[in-house]
Amino acid sequence: MQFTIDNASNRPVYQQIVDQVKRDVALGRLVRDDKLPTVRRLAAQLVINPNTIAKAYRQMEQEGIITTKPGAGAFIALLDSNLSEIVRARIICERLEMVIVEAFHLQVQKESLREWFEKALEKFKFSPEKGLKNE
């Protein structure tokens, strides 16, 4: 896996790492039991503080995206959300609202936003019957 850090981004570096792993899992580029680089190796590759990588890995482990095995490293976990439907809806709705606010300030037309949303659903192989799935 190749990580890219955008130093001009307003997102913290650790969050950019989390975002990239989540995206690659959603796209099927990373699957269960794939090994992530070690904290030290990734820190050297990105030329950033190892604590930043460790923070990203801790967050992903707390979210159930990865599991860590002492002495073996970090691996993509079996994604099985234990969150209730109400909690999932709240999380997704909050994020969608952030996108809508941003679209408002960029003066994006409602129809364009819908079209882009549909394209994104297609890109991630969304099936209305089964939800998002990386096949």
C-alpha cells in the first residue's frame, strides 16, 4: 500500500492515513488479514514522527478496521459492524450534512451533488439490496 500525505490539507496527517486505509478497504484494495507496514517503516517512508502513525493505527483499531498482533504487526480486520442502525444512521447523516454544507458554500447545484453521489455509489459497488460491499 502506498500512502500519500498532503501537507497543504487541513486534515491532520494521522487522519489522512486512516482515511486512506478506509478508502482502500472500501474499494477492495485491502482485504481481511492484509498486513499494514510497521509503524517504524511507514514513519520512515513518509518522513513523519512514528507517534503520528501509532495514533492512526490506534484509531483504526478502536474503530475495528485493523487488529494488531503483538510481534506480528497490524492487519486488516474482519469488518462486522456491531453498531446499531440508529448509531450508524447518526454517523453517516452527520458526515453527509458536512458535505452538504461544503457544497452550499461552493455553490454546487443540488442536481450536480446528486449525480456525484450516484457516481460515488457506483464506484464503491453499492447495491441497494446489500449495501456497500467490496467484492
